[in-house]
Amino acid sequence: MSAVANPATVAECLRVGAGFSQGDRNWIAEQFATLDARLAGFHADATELEVSVKDREARGQKVTLECWVAGRQKIVTTSTEEDLHAALNDVRDDLRRKLNDAKTRQEPRHNKHLRQTDQPEVPADLIPTQAAERQDAETA
């Protein structure tokens, strides 16, 4: 993969939405700092993150993290954990998984794991027998 001139970081791309104040932004950015390594493959000016919470600190709170990367579909992760800290960690980890899945789907030819499939070796003396069995089955 080619290096990105201006890599995306959480601190640069994160917006806080409903339920959070600008004062919460730094705390949330610290929670999401582990996403920096995954976001580094994208351009900062083409990447956006937005986190919001509905019914904060209430029994039915719902934390949502949305990610927009130019040229890809929007990724949305949600958590209904009652603890705000746990909910933020939940959406962060889910976004990391979804970004990895999206990358693998888009660029499987560069994924060494997908290229290396262990095929069992078939002994040469079994190959003609299998062909003969198939031929017998087709004529039956």
C-alpha cells in the first residue's frame, strides 16, 4: 500500500454530535486513539468521524459512531451499553473491525492470508483412479 501524504487521525477527523459537548471531545479522542493506526491509510481531508449519544446516562442510551471515507460506503457502529466508557470502547472496536473487513473486501489481492490457501497434496497414483471413478459415475 502506498504511503499517505496526510494520514487521518482521530484528533483531526473527530466531530462530536448530539449528546456530547466540545469539552468531551478530547476525552473521546483519547479513547479512540487506538484507531489512529487503522485510519493512517486514509487521507485526513477525505475522512470524517462523528460520535453522538442519545439519552446520555439514561437507561436506554445509544452511542453511535459514523465514519465517512471518500470512495467507500459510510460505516455506522452503535452500542447500547449502559456505561458510557464501555459504549465508546464498543463502538471503537466495532469500527476497527468493520474498517478491516471493508479493506479486505476491497483489496483481497493484497491480503497475504487470502492468497495462501493450504491445498492438500494428492498423491499422483490417486489422480487417474479419481478420473476413472468420475467417468464411471457419468456413464451410469
